Amino acid sequence: MADRDSGIVVVGAGQAALTLAETLRRGGETRAITLIGDEAHPPYQRPPLSKAYLSGEMPRERLWLKPADWYAAQGVDLVTGTAVTAIDRARAQVTLSDGGVRAYGHLVLATGSRPRPFPAEAGGALPGVHLIRGIDDIDRLQAALAQAARILVIGGGYIGLEAAAVVRGLGKAVTLIEAGPRILARVACDRSAEMVRALHAGHGVDLREGVGVAALTEGAGGGVAGARLSDGTEVAADLVIVGIGGLANDALARKAGLACGAGAGGVIVDARCHTSDPRILAIGDVALFDLGQGLMRLESVQNACDQARAAAATLLGQPAPYAPVPWFWSDQYDRKLQIAGVNIGADRTVYRPGRQPGTGSVWYFRGHSFVAVDALSDPRAYMTGKRWLEIGAQPCPERLADAATDLREAVAEGAAA
């Protein structure tokens, strides 16, 4: 069995893993730190992939989170292009795809998530069907887009909408299909979705809600040629982008017998990032934890970095409960959708128009408690709402709804400000 004072091994080499390593070194951690990633690339930013990188505005080298010499200088062993195939909890070691074995004093799972694929039996495996997750995915998509004119996007969440905006900006004809009643159904209310829907309609996207893709159709050349929808209509397409949610990369943890969630999965952790094995922690997209409204995963850069810092504090012997105010953003065309808080269980929303046409904010309340805000190109509303959530301030719904009332005057009397 490995000694408890042996090194820290991190499975995954994304933003969560890098933030953990950097925070540990800044905090004085002297043990060996190893990051093991199955991609051939060093740790890189993911948010720009479906935005600036896909559009060609950001070169590849700007995606790297650290220069190549940073890892050796910090005593961080970066292993790329290698997967961890098994965890032996009794021996406190992991087995690698190249046959190697690494012992650990503590193991951190930062394995992230993967796109939910469109069913292969319904055409999901046809050439011309693309998922968006890593650099290699985007490189393949960029090359294919150069030869395509009609694009079908399946899914009206962040990824699908961002991809539709970028592709439309490239001059392609875009049809977006959302099987649910409306876009952004899992993350935003009707009013927020309405603003985003109008934004895409204004840019010429053919956006169809409440209709699913029954099957993708094959063309004469063997590649995808379009889709047959659940309402019997057909859509022609030279290329399909699938953005229908994510699944946690928790197979390694399940195989090792760690407690995991159902549905979209995830490794269950406590407020200090411990899994059901006290020597194993989990962070980022793969971590499933309680935010007060039941277990959930947060697929965001904010959570990846903040939870990594919380895990580092645990490993440094300075644990503190991880209780974040989540925040997210999505760039679409020249607009930015920003969200702070979690709107689960909200039973009232208040719309506040922004200063420019097509902008504004939606404020969520659960009972009398303010729990979240959506802001479309309204940075003041977003920053104010985020700050109120952090300090526990309670804005007055009626004052928020009155655009003539300054936001600074919207906090109810007697509440924190």
C-alpha cells in the first residue's frame, strides 16, 4: 500500500486539475503532483472553443492555460495522451493505458464530462455529425464547415445556441431544433428564453421548438443529408452539430466502487470535496454535490476553479465548506447572457428591461428569498445581483420591476445591502 505521505495524483488535465495544482503549490504543498490527461494537449481553456476558437478569432496557442515550461518549474509532472484505466483503492495506485502504475497518497478525480451523443441507431454515427467538447472536435468541425452551407444544430442549450451564433456569423444557413417546449428550459425561465429566441431570430436562425429529431438521414455519398423531425417534416443539412447535454465521466469511479449519482451521473462529494473514500477527492464537472436544493453537477469554469481551490484547501489541511454562488455566461453574437445563482425551486420571476433594446434581466425568487438573476447584455444587473447573492441581500420585486428605480434602491428595507 502506498504511504499516506506520497504524492498527489490528479486524473484529468483540464482547468480544474491545473487550478488545483497551482493552488497547492502556492499554498506550500511539497509533495509530488502528477496530472494525467487522456488528450494529447496541455491544459487549455474550454469556453472559447465553441465561440472565438470555432470562429477563427482565437489562435490555438492562446488556449493554453500555462506556458510549456511552467509545469517543470512548479514541480508538476504533466502526463498527456495517457488514460487512467483503473483505480486500486487497496494499494492506493492507478493503472495507466500505457501499462504504467502510479501510487498516490491522495487521488483527485477531475475527469470532467462528455457530450451526450445522438443515438447511433438514429443516424448519430453518420459522417458529418459533430459533437463539441475538445480542441480536436473543433478542428474537425472547422474543416467540415468550410465545405458546408446548411447547418442543423440539435439542442437549444448553451452549446447549441453558441454554435448556432458562431456558424450563422460565418454566413451559413442555420436550423436549430429543440425537442423540449422551448430553448434554455433547464437553465432559464420563459422570459429569458424569449430574449434569446428573439436574438437568434433577428440573425436569421430558423429556430424550431417543441419538435424532436426522429432520425438523421443519409445522403448518396454516405454522409448525413438532413433530418426527419417528429412532426413528419424534413430538414436538409450538410452538417449536424449535436448539443443535447453532458454526461459525467464517472466510469472510473464507478468501477472503483465510489458512490456515484444516477441519470447524467457524477461522483458524489461532500462539502470538502471528499468522495466516499477519504483518500479520493473529486472536482469540476464530474463532482456531484449538494447546493441546498439536492445533488447537482455544475458544468462551468467558475465551479471547476473554485471547487479546485476548495479541494486544495482540504489537502493542505485547511478545509472549509464549499458553498458557492454559481455563475455562468454564454456569448451569442454581440450579446452576453450572464447568470448568477441557482433558480431551482423559484416560484416568482421579475423582468427588468435593460437600457438598450433587446437587453434586460430576470430576477428569481423562492418565496421571499432572492435566489438567481439572468442578465442579457446588462452587466450592471448581473454584477449587482451576484453581489446581493453573495452577501444575502433581499431586493424588493416591485422595485426591481420598475425600470425608473435605480438598482441601488431596490434592496428591501432592513435587508443587507
